Amino acid sequence: MAVVECRKEGRIAHIVINRPDAMNALNAEVFRGLRDAMEDFRDNDSLWVAILTGAGDKAFSAGADIKSLVSGFSAKGDFTAVRPDTIWKPFIAAINGYCLGGGCELALMCDIRIASENAQFGQPEVNNGFMPAMGGTVRLPRFLPRSFAAEMLLTGNRISAQEALRVGLVSHVVPIEKLMETAKTIADTIITRGPLGVRAVKESMVRGYDMTLDEALALEKALSADLRTTEDFIEGANAFSEKRPPHYKGK
């Protein structure tokens, strides 16, 4: 059985870390599977949104497989070169249960994060004499108030799903039986929008984050100018004026 499963449902890719007996811990095989699944999603023109989750109801991912951590992640570099925030198609993290260490860092790479009521978040690496090494020390202070992020990182303590919602780490907290339904509802909404516009919005958000305001505005202007040359832009304008649903092709 594959440790990362990828199922295609219309224009949505479901990417599942499939090691439930090991709390979906990350090892070299998982990293290879994630890399391959994300490359396939990136390169498949018929897929517009990805939902990333963990198998079972106990863990999105409890973090690194400690044995693999000691021996070294041979595939980690390959994965981090093809990660959710390097692909302009949107990723939704459906976080079920433990979301710790590398699992939390993986969720931070996604665009939208939805948590089940039993979810717990944390970067416990310092408890083991280590540190986050997949962007936790970089992304958490950018996404959360700095003092709150620092407390999570420096203590290694966990926070609940409700606390994650309060500080803006996730956008929804739902009963676990509603988790995938909620993720799918959001994905279904996104795939009705212009896919090129959606990708340009993500690119502008991600790339513009570290730019000056003027640089980010210039990027936004360039991306919007490119969109005006597309078939989808013409279709969207025609559909609006004709009061009908648009039929986008991603062209």
C-alpha cells in the first residue's frame, strides 16, 4: 500500500499521507510520495485544487519519523523543491488530529487550513534537542503574532484547534466527520472560479509577501495584465454581461 495516495475527483486532487499506524509520520518514502503527487498535480492541466490530509482520524501528521530523522531524510531535499507554496494552484490542508513538527510545517505551506475539533498543533522539536527544519521558524512568525509564534517554537507546547482558530492559524474548526466535506465545499467553490485568476492571486500573495509595497503592486499589475490576454478573461466578461455561468478552460 502506498504511503502517499493520490485520488482524482473531477478537478480536485486528494493527496493523503497513508501511515495511520505511525500517526502519518514523515520519512523518506513519504517525502518521495508527496513530491511525486505534487508534481503530478502541478503538471496536470485538468486538476485545479488539491486537498492534503492524513489517513484515519488521529493525525494529519505527527511529524518526522524519529528513526528517519536520526539517519537523515534522503528525499527531503527533493520534496522541499516541489512544495505547496511553490505551486500556484491552491492547496487546502484538511487537518485531522495531531499536526506536529514537520506535519505542522507541511500544513503551513498550504493556502487554506481547516481543522477538526480534535486537532492539535505544535512544533515540539526543541523537546528532542532539535529545531524545526522545514520552515517552522520562518513561517509561524509571519503567519501569527510574533510573541505567540515564539512561545510555540521555544516551549514546544501544543495548542488546540480552537486556539489555532483564535490566532488565525486555521480558518475553520469543524467536527471531524465534517472535515472532508468542508474542505470539499471550499474546493468546489474554487473550481468554479477562473483557474488562471486563482493561480495569479496565489502567486501575487506568495511572491508579494516579501516585496516592498511598490514591488508587490508592480507584480500584481503585471499578473493582471497577463490575465487580460487570456481566453478565460474574455469568457468571464462575456458570462457576466450575459448573466450566465462562465465556462472556464484554463487558457
